[in-house]
Amino acid sequence: MNFENLQVTKEDKIALVTINRPQQLNALNSLTLKELSECFSALDSDNETRAIIITGSGDKSFVAGADIKEFLNLDPNRIEDFAKNAHETVFNKIENLSKPVIAAINGFALGGGLELSLACHIRIASTNAKLGLPEVTLGLIPGYGGTQRLPKLVGKGNANQIIFTAEMIPSDKALNIGLVNEVVTPENLLSRAKEIAVRISKNSSTAITQAIRAVNSSETPEGFTAEIKLFGSLFTTADFKEGVNAFIEKRKPVF
């Protein structure tokens, strides 16, 4: 896959997607959003990919937000269509991808950058990470899912404070409130993300896909029903048979 603003590498069934606009602190412009959509669609259908890591190039920024200069050129009558398209083609797509996505957050994860990480299934931050939603300082609110996903992770009170004050959250506080899963040193960020991805890749990809669907349904009234159906659907799969046989034979399963 060749992109202008992304670098994609694959190793050991793990895809590493790097947003590569370091001079702009990896800000999300329209082209980058388009390429992210295309990239994740391709990786979702790639049978050789079991897990995905997304990060930003350089040591200053994961993604410093949306490209604000582009906002000035948007047709005010088309803003809702623009936001809806970004939701459907990037942020919701990542959240509902059939493969787990790990955000490796180095440096700034602000605005659309934090929202991008919120759409991922797991977030690993470096000690130099700073996370926040500064949209109210521009007379806006988060428009890429921040007001919806953040409260589910950190609670309504914490989400309100982060959004209303526009303060940047250091990595230790982000860990304490559940905004990120782990905090590691900058030099260990990618290696730790890869370690988690490799561990995931050794498990049943079929079961992981259903687990993503079940967890994503947990906020709906149909969550328990969805879990039961997804649980039942796995009993006819080859992965289930391999997993049970491996358990009985006291060996590691090969999925």
C-alpha cells in the first residue's frame, strides 16, 4: 500500500500504520483521513494481518488534531456532511474493525488525534504523551466522536472537565482515569505495543472479531443478547475445534 501521508509496514501478522506529517505534527487533513479510510479497509480484508498498531511519526506528536486551516475553507452548509463522513469512514470504521487496533501515543494527542485514539481498542501512551480536547478554545466542540467515546472511558465528570477546560492531560493522569491502558517510556512504546499485538495474534482471530462486536454492543440494551448469539456462533467454527482439541491434548493451539 502506497500513501502520501501514511507509512504501512507488516511483520509477524502485525501491521504498523504511521501517520507521516511530522512538520504538521501529524495533523489530520482531508487527504490523511481519506488514506486512513482506505488503509484500514485494506487491512481489514487482509487475511495475513491479525492486529494493527497506529502511531505518529517523530517524537513530538501522535496526532496534534485536525488541520485547522482546512476548516476555514469548508462550506458551512456542508459541515455536518463532512463530520458524518469522517465518522463513518474513519473513526467508526476503526472502532468496528474486525481486527484489534492499538494506538501507540507518542507526544501530543489533541482534538482529532485524541478522538482517533479513542476509536482504537487499546491505547498505550509514552511518558511524554499529552492528551486533550481543545476544541472549545476555537469555539467548537469535539466533532469526531470525542463527546461520545470519552465519557464511556473516563466517566461523565472527567469527560466534562477535559472538554470544558481544554486542559492537556499528562500520561500519568490519563492512566489513573482510564484514558489509556498503559504508560511506558518513549523508547519502549512501539515494542510494548508490538508485544501486545503479537500476543493477540496468537489467539483465535475469529473469536477476537466476535469479542470486538460483543464489547462494542455493551453500551446498548441488546448487549447481553448480542453476547449470547456471538458466543453461540463460535461453536461451529474451526478455531473452536482447534482450541478444544489443543486443550485436551495439552498443547498450544494453532489458529
